[in-house]
Amino acid sequence: MRIGILGAGRMADALGTQWVRAGHELTLSGRDPVKVAALAERLGPAARAGTWTEAATAGEVVLLAIRDHAALDVLEAAGAAGGTLRGRVLIDCTNPVVPERFTLATEDGPSMAERVAATAVGARVVKAFNLCHEDVWRMTPPVFHGTPLAVPLCGDDDDALATTRSLVEDLGCVAVEGGGLERAGLLEATAAFMIGLWFRGADAQAVLPPLEFAFGRP
Ligand SMILES: NC(=O)c1ccc[n+]([C@@H]2O[C@H](COP(=O)([O-])OP(=O)(O)OC[C@H]3O[C@@H](n4cnc5c(N)ncnc54)[C@H](OP(=O)(O)O)[C@@H]3O)[C@@H](O)[C@H]2O)c1
């Protein structure tokens, strides 16, 4: 699969490394061409450096891996309002989390994923990969206590969800249907809440019961 990545930071590196390993071809982009070229070189011959627009139009899938405050501007720079992402799967891993408060920068309006969808005309947006630290996404595979990491997906397009599911499975994870894009804000809020717990030293995974207790005593 050909994958464009908007961003050349930590998430671009972590997920890009995994997807190159799985046999995909990448076009990377970022605001600093030197950094983009260095990442492309590190990822090897299956990765090339490009402009925002080249990454947006490189293939059927585009990963948006930009800091939340700049994500919509980058989409604009990639020509998203003019339709460069039309029909493509746009995976949004951004977390609009306010540092130290662990609230949402988007709490006065639509979720980040919905803003991404509104900006990227015609793109098939899927929220994914936002719940775990980059180092988890670098694991080969991310398996804890014998159980592969589950990755919730939110999106409205079945084919886009299936494509994203296969990219999740490339990491050795399992995808979990999280519902439509209207629920992506819940995933963003989950990230904010869990990150807040982690920063207070709490084990966020321990706050929920196992499935058999979810609806009461088994
Ligand atoms: N890192 C994680 O563990 C993690 C986990 C889950 C989700 N996320 C989310 O994934 C997204 C990417 O995270 P990251 O850790 O990869 O971030 P990052 O390394 O700090 O930066 C990602 C990209 O954003 C670019 N960027 C930052 N400010 C910009 C601006 N004003 N204009 C244009 N580009 C700008 C960076 O450019 P420069 O390199 O030139 O600064 C870089 O290419 C974020 O929304 C984050 O919330 C991160």
C-alpha cells in the first residue's frame, strides 16, 4: 500500500517504521525538509521525502501525525480544502489535549476528528492510534500479559475502517470497532483522561473491570 504521512515527528517515525517493515511505501512530509529527509533515509528505500501535497496525494491512505494546534493548518497547506484528500483514507491520530490540565482543547465545539473531516473535503476520516505512547506503537508486537493491544477505530466509511484495520494488524494489534466519527471525540476525551491518570501515577488500565464484569456480576 502507498501511504502518505503528514508529519515527520515521533508518531510518523513510530508508525512509519512499522508500516515499512510490513512492506508499505511511504511519502513523508513536514515543515522542516532536513528533518523529513533524515527520517526518510532512516526508514530506508521504501520511504521518500515529499511536500505536504505530495504526501497527501501519494496513495490511498494518509496519516495525519501533526501536533493538534497545527493539524488543520497543515491540512490546508496540503490542499485539503481543494480536495487533494478526496476519497482517501485519512487516519487521524491527533490528541487535542491541553498540557497539564488534561482537558480537551476542542471542548467548545466539534472533536478534532470532526474538524479534520470538515477541513479535508471528501476524505474518509478514521480516528485511530491516539490512545498509546509512541513507544507502544514501536513494539514488535505490542502485546501485554499475552494479549495483543486493542486499537479502537472510529469512522463512518466501512472500506476506510477495513483499510485501517489492516494497518493496525500490521503492528500485531487487533482493531476494535469504536463506532462512527461522531464518537471520535470520546476517543479523544479518553486519551485526555487516561493521560491525566498516568501523569498522577495511576494505572489507567486498572480503572475498568474485565468484560465479564461489565454488566454486573457474571
Ligand atoms: N507521541 C506520542 O506518543 C503520541 C501518541 C498518540 C497520539 N499522538 C498525537 O499524534 C500527533 C503527532 O504527535 P508527535 O508526538 O509525532 O508530535 P511531534 O513529534 O511533536 O510533531 C509532529 C509533527 O508536527 C509538526 N508540527 C508541530 N508544530 C507545527 C506547526 N506549527 N506547523 C507545522 N507542523 C508542525 C512537527 O514538526 P517539527 O518536527 O518541525 O516540530 C512534526 O512534523 C499529535 O497530535 C499527538 O497528540 C502522539
